[in-house]
Amino acid sequence: MNHFPPQNQVSTVVADPASVDAAIGSRFSARAYLDKPVDKAVLMEVLELAGRAPSGTNTQPWKVYVLQGAKRDELVSKVCAAHDAMAADPALAAEYAEAYDYYPEKWVSPYIDRRRECGFGLYKVLEIGKGDKERMHAQHQRNFKLFDAPVGLMFTIDKVMGRGSLLDYGMFIQTLMIAARSRGLHTCPQAAWNNFSKIILPLVGAGDNEMMVCGMSLGYADESAVVNSFQTTRVSAADFTHFVD
């Protein structure tokens, strides 16, 4: 296993910046994976690198549960059953509340427009028509099947931590995803799991002090899957950047 950080962080030279750029630029939410296992040593390398992410006063508020094999399958089975039950009886949704508001209570432009573009674009690629509730439900449930990825990651945080630690957590997760890309892996970060924390946390052995942050699918992307041809647009840096003179 590699050891991080390098001996001299200040003087270390990034000899191949194009590869760093490629890892960042090619990261996307892969929604179909090959039935190909991921070596534990590779997973540990990715997690070691992710642990180099910055955090306020070096608090390192992340905790990761890795699910593979039978435990992964158990999680998938239980959450898919709950998801199906909610579809049959929407009143059950009250039993599965997320621990924090990932999305706003009230959507406004331009965020709602980007959200709609993403959703409509994905359904167009999959040829899911408007109002096709059965296929929409099945596609949403693909989240809870980890898109067939062999590895599921569940991220938690101690409830005592403040909102700033979620910012730290975002940097940790992004670092993890870029490290995964550099090893030929793909990922899909998923807030969809948050609603089912009452199932997930006991299953992974999390303590009462822990809160779900999100989940993630990780594995080798299926390049032949049409869903993986879907690409989201990005606002240019010129549009979101303001140089203050």
C-alpha cells in the first residue's frame, strides 16, 4: 500500500498534471457497473488518499462503512423492500425521514432549472416517458441496488459535529472519487440512501451518535450501458466567478 503524505508536501512536484485533470474531468455519476470485484488493497489506497482531505482544525469527521458480498446484498434487499412498500403506501414515507435537509424546502431558479434538466436528460437517455410511474420507480430503485456496483459505501458523521463538518465531508468524498478514478474505478455519490438510515445504521453497526451523510456506489463502470452515456452540463467558470478589484 502507498503511504501518504509524501515526505515533503511543500516541494513535491506534480509531474503529470494532465492525469490529475483527467481524473477530475472524467468523474461522473456512473449508474451501471460490471460484475467485477474491487480488490481490498485498492479500496484502502483510495480511502487513505481520501483521508488527506482538509477539515476544520483537522477534525476529520468522516466514518466509512464498506459493504461487499452478502452484507451488501442484505442491505440492497432490505432497502429495496422498504422502497417498494413506500410506493404501495406513500404514508410510510413519514417513517423514513432524512436526518438533514439535503435539498431546499423551496426550489428557485437557477437551481430548479438545472435539477429538471438533469432529470429530464437522464430519462430521455433511458427512454422513460413522462408519467411512466412504474419505470420511474424502477429507475429510482436502481440507487438502492447500488446500480449493480460490487461495493457500497455508507458515510456517517457524529451528531455532535456542526454544519461546517458537512463541508469537510464534501471535500473528503470528492477526494475519494478522484482517487478512485485514478485507479480505473467509477463512483456515484447518492443522497437517496439518507431516507433509509433507520435500516442502514443498525445493519452496518453504527452507533446511536452517528448520522447518515450519504451513500456511494463504487466499482468498474459498464461502458456499454446506455445510462453511462448521459452527461450533465456545467456552468462555465466565467459565469460563477467574480474578480473583485
